[in-house]
Amino acid sequence: MKQFIGVVIDKKMAKTAKVLVKRIKVHPLYKKQMKIKKIYHVHDEMETKEGDKVKFQDCRPISKTKRWQIIEVIKDKEGENDTTRKRS
């Protein structure tokens, strides 16, 4: 299963969060490092807020654009939650 870590950037839809994932990709010929950003629509039953750092993985298709679900919240926006919240 694929798993990514990203930051919640939008929480305006019911049970859906937009998560931004940043990664660095190296060009195969020129060896230049490029910053790649991608936004995923993720199924959210854990009541996350904008700015939370979350870990999510692939799952069955839930809707037209949602094929991912949050498995744990790594860090709250305020930094209050040092322990992680996991999906039960």
C-alpha cells in the first residue's frame, strides 16, 4: 500500500480534506533536484483541521476523486498533540 505524509490545506467539504504533499525528484539525465507538489483529496473521519500534518494511504474508491484515507494525525496545527491519533 502506498503511504504519504502531507499537510491539510483545505477542510471545506464534509469528510474530505485536501492534503498537500511535497517531495524532491531528481532528473534522470541532468541530476537536478526539483520540488514536486501534489494535492490529494483524502477521506477524513478523524476531524482534522487546516495545518495538521497527516499520514494517509490508498484505499478503495470512495468517490470520483477520493482514493485515499487518513490513517493518523502526526502533528496538530497548534502543536498541542505530541502523541499521534490513529484510526481505530
